[in-house]
Amino acid sequence: MAMSSTHVFVILLNFAIPAVALQRGQTFYPIGIEVSDRPLTYLGGNPWDLGVCEGDCDNDGNCPGDSVCIQRSGGSPAVVEGCTPGDSTDSSHADSDYCTNPSTPAGVLTNWGKNACTSSMPCGVCKGDCDSDSDCTAGLKCFQRDGHEAVQGCAGGGAGDQSDYDFCVALVPGALNSVGKDTCTSSNTCAECVGDCDSDSDCGRGLECFQRDSGEAVPGCPAGGDGDLVDYDYCVVAPTPAPGVLTNFGSDACTFNLPCSTCQGDCDTDSDCTSGLKCFQRDGHEAVQGCAGGGAGDVNDYDYCVALVPGALNNVGVDTCTSSNKCGECVGDCDSDSDCAEGLYCFKRDSAEAVPGCPAGGDGDLVDYDYCVVTPTPAPAVPWNSGGEAPSSCYNGTVCTDFGLNNDCCGNGLLTMTCAEGYEPEITGNCGLLGGVLTEKFTCKLKVYDDSMCDGRALLDPLFPCCVGSSADVQCKYGYETVEIGACGLLGDKVKFTCKTPYPLDDSKCHSGLSDSCCGIIGSSASCKEGYEVVATGSCGGGFAADVSRFSCRAVCSAPTTPAPATPLPPPAEAPASCYNATLCTDFGINNDCCGNGLLTMTCAEGYEPEVTGECGILGGLVTEKFTCKLKVYDDSMCDGATLIDPLNPCCVGRSSGREMQIWL
């Protein structure tokens, strides 16, 4: 029967047609004919197994079922029954011949050609040939049949009943449905009352395969109808498993859209489980926390959803906690801190060692498992300079070095007087002649300012890190406070700064051998540089062993001790120790108020020598010290050897005559 694109002829049939979902381009009449607007499609000049609306055919034998080959010439006839123009309008196909798509009564097997039904052009009820459910319109199943096996809901025996072809069928709700022998598989699961299945895995979630013997009643499915086939096995609702027993819904059955509950599987991620549950990743038949195994639902290597027990150790499988699947407090097994949620770290456990903050015992307490625990909040460290200024009385006479003279804090000039890092020498008196050298007593004083901690971010000269381009580049190491003190550089266009010592704690003096030098074991690896003592300040937290603590270093201070002047070779008369004259000082033009920057800028009148008495602070952009002038007890400038061996060293003479050394007072 020919059909135009504007008219549809309906044949009334006296049987009911099940409702089906429609696809675009199809019209379904409750009683009558299903019409398709399949486009004409040219497949080539050598016809073989053409479907409806396909060409180029040579005769009716090239077309499926009742379809006939329409011979065309010069694009005429333009209309092929049951087909839209498609590519027939292309001038290159003007003489191509196409198979018609004849109208077929609903409920009759209709052959549209081998594999004619596709996911992009799905078929309706009783149409074929299909390969999978996706080749059928929504809600239909592809009936996989053998030979001329009866197809549920479709009349066979006509031209469209092609042997071994598979056809789309509609399922009848609340009745037994047949979709072909062994059609239900683990990859193509069937719904309730649908068969034929062979095992529980052939059925959808929550169903099992009811093995039927010769027409036996199927639980929950009314008998009778086209789909009720003797010795077909059908999917039925599975009995509700006992709580706390492993239940298998099939491989990857738990999904984000259909999550599983406690002890149900197989899941892949936490999102496959209902809210608050974790997907327990297990190996083999490993015990699953809170779930009884050993039954039919305990499948080797399957993963199951488990509930976490608040306030107890929880096991969700070896190495289940990862950086992309972080675990909460008291949950394991983890391998690193990144496997734990924010604020937690991975506690590395040996044997059954107690886990901080997590009670021992229960199913989740497994020997050698590592668990996420709360990162300890360290006791607040003493902030930089919280103690104020370093006290002017912070001295340490045990950290002096006098370049091998005798290490008793006696030196000859500041070049032979050194102190441990962070300290500087300060002269406190005289030691007299030691080893033939006139020496002075000194001690070591904690520095208030330390240029060695300068760390300019934009160094103009690496040799002068305390002279930088701008204030923005001023920076000190280890929390030392930056102090701008003036200009520097040849043109005075740079910024001179120094670094103020933090007090009482100084992290720059820490040593432990660890990546964080201020983290160590108190009493063992935690140590400080010479002249400083260890002060515990809190915990180092995750990433370090539990016995590793944070510490800092505090200067060991004491009041200076000024020894009685050593007794030199007896002079005719001892100069008084209290002979000072502050009016004789010169500080090289700074401001002549007895404030200088180093002994090279502190001078006194002949017969006197400078002695530091305190601090002047920052003057003219320089850190200065207060000094006065003290009458010399010994004065090499008065040496006058009778026989000079070296004019540059008049105090170095021969020993042939006692008169060759004269001391003038």
C-alpha cells in the first residue's frame, strides 16, 4: 500500500497493543499501524541484505520481508513508500533504487533488514533486526531468539518473520515476560518477572534467578500470557538478607545513583554507598568490619559498604585511605599524612601500639594498621622579642676563645678575642703579661644587633648583605627584627640596616639533624649551639615521630665578673685602677661625646686607652658604644731598646744585657 508524506492510512485490528515509549520520528496508534519516517539511504551499487528505505536495490529479492524495490529514473518517483527523501535528492543518486517501508499491522513481526535497528535509529514493537536493548525504543527489550522461536506479543509466520532475527518487544507489567532463551546475562540484567535467566547475576539489583521446573508457579509473578514459557527461569525479588550479613548485588552493582547500604556490595568508592558509609576495599575473603561473612553473599575480592563506629578504631581495608579518598579520625589503613582529612595525620603504628585519641578494641582494631589521628596543637611558642630587649647584663664567660694563648679569656687586641656565635667580646680588665704578651681580660656579651643575620632580598653586593636597594628589600633571617640605621653605598643611595636579636628565644641556634632543625628529641637529638640551652616549646605534629618535640634556644646569661688585675712585672709604682678621664676621648668626628663604632673609631690622648662602658645606641646611622679614657698601666710606646733589632718593634730586643729593655713610666 503506497503512502504519501501527508496521508496515513490506518488499519483497525481487533487486539490490544501494549503501550510503549516513542522516539522522535515515530507515531504510535493504540490500535492500528506504526509508521516510520526513516530516510532513504544509499549504501552502494552492490546490494546485500538491504533494509527498508535503503538502496541501491536491483529487485524485490534484495529487500527484506514485504518490502519491494522501487525502480527510479531521474529522481522519479520522488516518494518511496514509508520513507523520507534522505539522500535521494542528491543528483548522483537520481537513478538509485530503494526498498520500500510498507505499512505493517501492529503486533506483527516486521523485518527492516539485518541489524537495521540501531541506537541512533531504534526500532519499535515487533520490529527487527536488533542486537541489544539500546537498538529498541525506550522501555523495550531486544528479544534474542533462535530460529523461528515465538516472540512475546508479536504474531509470526509472515514475510517479516525472518529466522534467527531478533525483534523488539514490550514488557507487560505484573506478568511473566519472555525475552528469549538465556537473554538475561550479567551484562544485560533483567527485571522482575522477566526471563530467561541462568544465575542471580543475570538479574537486576535485589533480584535472584528463580530456577523453574515445568510450569512451576513463579513467586510474585502471575502465571499465564505469552511470556509464561515452561521451564524458563525468571528473575524474582530476593529475600531480605539478615542485618549485618554480607550481601552481593553483583559486580559494581552499587553506584552513585543507586547506592548500597551497610554490608552490601560490590562498591568501588564511598560515593557508591549511602551517606556516612565507607566502601571497604578488601582482598580475597578479608573480614569486613561489622559484617558477618561466609554466606552466599561473601564473594571473593568484592568490596562492601560499612558503617563507621564513632569514637572507636575503624578498619576500611588495607591502604584504602588515600590522598584522593581521605579518611577521618580513628580510621585506617593510611600510609601518609596526605591520606587523612584536614587537621589529621597518619599515626604509624607498630604491632598493637595504642593509637592517640582512639580507644583500643573492636572489629576495627587491627594489628599493624595505621590510623588517622588528630594533629596535636603545639603549645604556643614564645613569640619573637616577647621578652623585650636582651638584658645588658647577659654575659657568658665560658664561650670565649683567645686564639690559643691559654683560653682563659685573655687576649691581645680584639683580633685575638672571639666568642661563640651570637656573642661578642667585651673587655673587662687586664690579665698582665702572659707568654711575653701584654693581654687584657674579656668576657662574651649577647649581641643586641647582629649583621650576620642580614638577608637582603635584592643584594647589590653579596659581601655587604646589610646594604640593599630599598626598604622593601630589607630582610633578616630566623625572625630577627630588621632595623634601618641609615644610608650606605658609595653615593649614599642605598639602605643600611641591621638585625635585632630575638630574646629570649632564638631559632637560628637550633640543631637536631632533622629537616626542621628546631624539632628533635629533648635530651637526645635536640641541641643548641654553644652558649645556648634547649627550651621545649610544643609539638612538631604530623610528619614526625610522637617523641619529637619543638624547641628553641635561649642564651645562657650571667652577670660579668671583673677579675682583680693580674700582677705584672713590678713597676716602680702601680698606676691607680680608677684613673679615668672622659675629657680626653675622640670619636673621629661622630659627635665627640665618647661614642664610637668599634675601637678603631675610639681614641684617647697619649698615655690613655679607650674602655667601653655601655651603649650609645644608633647615632648617625651607626650602632655605637659609650667609652671613656683610662690611664694606661703598660705602654709599648715608651719602649726604647738600647740595641734595636727591629725599629718597627722597639719592645723586641736581645737578651745579652739586662739594660737592653728599659721601661719608662
